[in-house]
Amino acid sequence: NEPMEKAAIEKQKQEMAAYKSPWTVKKLAKEKMFWFSSVGLGLMWMVTVGIVSQLVTRLVAAGYDRGTAVGMLSVMGFFGIFGSYIWGWIDDKFGTKLASLIYCVWYVIALILLIFMFNTVTVYIAIFMVGTSVGGICNLIPSMTGTIFGRKDFPSANRLASPVTSGIKSCAYLFVAQSLRLTGNLTGAYIAMIVVCIISAILIAMIKPVQSVEGQK
């Protein structure tokens, strides 16, 4: 989105078309930074789906009628509209790595509020926090891939990062179901998701940009 002259744009297009990334799928699979990023943010995507998919059930169990619970879910979706911009601003202001770490802590706080549900105000604060986060995770994942591998190698890295993070995200239903089976309630599942957020934060904290394959030789 940088302002550029037409000639510069055409030159860049030609350079990108001629560029051949050294990052093959095999080499990506051997790169630990790829896995720190894909697993770390994939887990946060899984937590997002886990919370949203069970929100109505959680609210009903806490004493809210189903109509009110569904209405709160709709409010969460409304907050999600702005979440993309909010997390995009944080990403641009503080960098993707710090933004992702803030994202993890943000979710831990939201989960604690959903566990204890002190009052209606704190419930809506949790809904706001989760709602805005729904709009952020799909921005942070490609942004982190670009941060690690750089602009030119992003397409090659993202072709594997995208299915890996999506695959982890898809485990949300199994994760919540197993947590419910083992603990007997959603409180146990939320505690398990807090643990996942901590694991994700540890993985993200170890991320750093990589050199090109040629530069590593």
C-alpha cells in the first residue's frame, strides 16, 4: 500500500515475477521459526474458535436465557468488525511479534472473565475482548509469516503456513470436546485454553526473522 510511481510498480512486478524463492516445502518443514509461528498462532486461532463456538452454551449455563445469549454473540460479531483495524494498528505500531504476545495475554484475561463472570459488565468486557480478537487473528498469521520470511519469500512460506494454521484451528471442536469429557464442564475447557495461550506465547516469544537459504550457507 505504499505510494509508488507507475514505473516503480511495473519494475517491482517484474522483479517478483522473476524471483524464485529458495523456500521449498521441504526446507520450510525443517525451519523451526516456521513451526514456532504456525503452531503458536494456529493455537490462538484454535482458542478463538473454541470460545466462540461455545459462548452461547457458557452464557446459558451461567443463567442467561438463550435469547440474551444469542444477542451477546451478535454483539461479539459487531465488535469483530473493528477488531481487524485495532489489531492491524497494534501490529503496525509495535511490530507483529509484540502484537501477537499482547494477543495471547488479551485472551488469557478474556478467558478469566468468562470463567468467573463476576457480573454483566465483566461479561460484556469479555465479549468485547473476544469479539475484537476474532477480527485480528487472520491478520496476524500472514503478517507474522511476512515478518519472518520477508516480502519476496512470503508467498512460498504462506503456502504451507496457511494449511498448517487452518489445520490446528480445525482441532478446536475436538479440543473443547475432550476438555469437556475430562473436566466435565466448560470452566475446565477454558482453563485448558489458558494453558494453550501460555504455550502459544512461549512459541511466539522465540520467533525471529530468518535469512534466506543462500544467506545461511
